[in-house]
Amino acid sequence: MSKTKTVSCPVDTGGDFGVYANAFRVLSDGPDAVLDFCLYSEAEGVAKTVSRVRVSPSFLQVILARLGSAVRVETDVYLLPEIEGMN
């Protein structure tokens, strides 16, 4: 039996949906990975976490594989340092 399933996941983009993020970090919390999507202000030199998602290591592998095959980054990327004790 395959572990991969194709499911319908419609997105209603008519209303307020999601938030803008221009920075990202990955933290570890026990066996899980914590993905922080952040809004970084270059003028202020600070970032604000706008969304946090906790995923299992096996799901993180799926995310990395899909990003690697679907996305090509051609812009500036802001790398946020891992902050110990802040996850």
C-alpha cells in the first residue's frame, strides 16, 4: 500500500487568506521540526513570526523534496538565526 495519497484541498482565495512572509527558519523541538514563516523588515532589522507549523521528520522530507522540484529561488533570501529556547 502506498503512503502517498492524492486528496482534494480547495483554497478559497476570495477573502483574507494567508499572510506574506519573506523570511523562514527551521527549529527542532524534540523529534519534530518547527517551521517559522516570518516578515523581515530590513529598515528595522527585525523579523516577526507570522506563522508557525510543526511537522514530523518524515513529512519534512516530503516538503523538502517538493520544494526542490517545484521552486527556483531567484531573489534575496534572508536567513534568520536559530534562537535557542524560543521555540
